[in-house]
Amino acid sequence: MLIIRTGKPGHGKTLNTIREVDQSAHAQGRVVYYHNINGLKPEQLKASWFVFEDPEKWFELPADAIIVVDEAQGWFGSRDPRARPPEHITRFETMRHQGHEVHLVTQDPRYLDVHLRRLCNSHIHYWRVFKSSQLLRFESEVVVEKVEVKSSFKDADKKSLRLDKKYFGAYTSTNAKHHFQTKVPTKFLLAAAVIIGAGFLVYRAYARYEQEKTAPDSADQIGAPIESESMVDQAKSVVGSFINPIGAQGQEQPQTLEQYLGSRVPRIQDVPGSAPIYDQLNTPQSFPKPVCIATNDRALISRNRRRMSIGDTDDGLTGCRCNSQQGTLLQVSFEFCMTVVQNGYFDPTKPDRGSMQDQNRNNQLPAPQPVAQPRQEQSEPQGTRFTHVPYVKGEFLW
């Protein structure tokens, strides 16, 4: 059985190979032969580990042995595909006959002979997360050659694990202990800063919304004492007029600063007339009566998209708009607008034609004032003027 283990330098491939092989060999009672593992201390491991000198003679080791070769590209590296593979490569074709289990450790599977990559039974790759003690372990039944692309392992078995620190002292590694320190990438820090900033902005916007939402309630609370106090003042003035009708009436108490400002705070934002001071002037004189129109003209709908409700009808894309009798837009649904266009709107306040209410209403209408006609001056005859003198015989020369 051939197992290829890969990982970048410092990603824990050698440490995890030692840990996994030692646990498996101890559980199965098998012997481990290793080569090129710097400073390995077999006495600190559970299974029996023995060093062997020539990796190219691995097939001469005892049957049923587990064999580990670190930096295996030095002996099992890629070669010219036109050349005949050497014996220590072709021996992997019949390794099952002796029961050998070989683990070749390298940085990239493409460093190894293509013959071995085709015979591989399992490919295990280690990926270190943010240079921390957290690792991702990918295992595939076939060799994944593009190990630098994480998406290449989409079909592999994925498992998360941590570096076992007790194996740091079992062998010598330039990346042991002090090199396994977390280093968060700059992109991650920037992304975290953006998320925190966005959260702060959302919180500020929500706090401002809540403040504006409670402003009308506070205005009502401020305006209520003003009305109650004004009623108390009126009662005092009435009682005082009965007790001392001749005496001079006392002057009304001036408003406090809080009362004066509170009476001018609008109950509804952007509607100044909703302030309590204008309550006596805001008695309704009319109510909105919808007048609705609809169109299927796509050009007109496109130009007035924000001024009308748009929907689909049997006639296709339709735009509909309802105005009040004052020409202001009424915020109504598209269905209501089309119902008024197609079926009309019943106004219960409008009297029927010919009824007494209609006649009284017409009688109450002011009579039209006569239009003064411009006085026409008497036209005088145009032309030469003549003076008529009666004839008396003997008085004139003619």
C-alpha cells in the first residue's frame, strides 16, 4: 500500500505523519522503518521505530513492515518518462505480496515519479490555517496534483485537527514550537475592520431611528400639561369673576421655557403644523376623495414610474395613479387604484341628484354677479357738418 503525504514546509506534514503512523503501528503491533527524519527519538514513541540506510532498497525490508521516507523526492523524484523506471520504482507494483505499507513525504506530489502517482492508494495533504496550530487534513483515493488550489480537494475527505505539541520533542524540526505561531493575514484583518465598522454604523442608525421615533411621544407628553394647565387657568378666571366681578382680572401666568418650546415641537417629523400650538387652527374642512386614472402607454409609464403604481392586467403592463380633489398623490395599492378606475368610487357624502339636500346645496350657492357692460357713448355722425338757415326774401343777397 502506497501513501503519499504532502504539505508546504511548516504545515505539519512530518509531525502528523509520525503521529498517525505511530498510533496505527502501535494498534496493529507492526514495526516502523524510517529514513531521513532528522533527530527522531524512537524511545518517545509508542511503536518500535528503526532507521534504515538506503531508501532504494526498501523492498528488502522485512515483510509486513511500515516504511516512512521523509523528503522522498530525493530518491523517488520525477524522471524522463521515456526512460525505463528503475527497480525501486517498479517494485511498488507488487508491494502487496510482501505486505509493505510505504509512506512517502514530500512538499508536492508532482515532485515524485509519475509511475508512483499512478500506483498511489491514498493521498493525504495538510493545509495550515493562518500559520496557526489549526490544520486541515484532506485525504483522497487518487493523487491531487494541484495542491496549491484548495478547490482541488472538493471531492476529498476533509478533517480539521490541531498540532499535537507532545510530538515536538520526538524529532528535530526547524519549524517546531516557536515557528507555529498564529499570523492572521492582512486581508482578514481588513475584512474584520469592515464588519465592525458596518456594525457600528448600523447601531448608530438604529439608535437615531429610535430617538426620532420617541420624539413625537415626548412632544405629546410635553403638550399635555400645557392643555391641563390652560384649563386650570380658565377655571380660576371663571371662579374669580363670580367672586369679584368688579375687580380687575389678574394677568395670565406666562409659560415656562419648557412649555413654550414643547408647544412648538411637531408631533410628526417634517410636518410643522402638527405642533400642539396649531391644534385650534388645524380643524379639518374636507377629506381626500380619490380620482384615479390608468394607462397602458409604456412610454408614459416609463417616464412616471415613481409617480404611479405599476402592475399586470389583462391588457398587459399598466400604470395607475390616484389623486385627491386637490391634486395631491394618494398612496394606495395598485389593486385599489384599478378597482376605482374600472368600477368607480362611491362617495357617501355626496347627495343624490334631485334630492332635497342637492336642492338646498344649489340654493346655498351664491348667485352669479351681473357683469357690468361697458357704457357705449352715443356715436356722432361722421363727415362734414352743415348749418341750416331758413330763407327770408330780401334779407340775403342771394
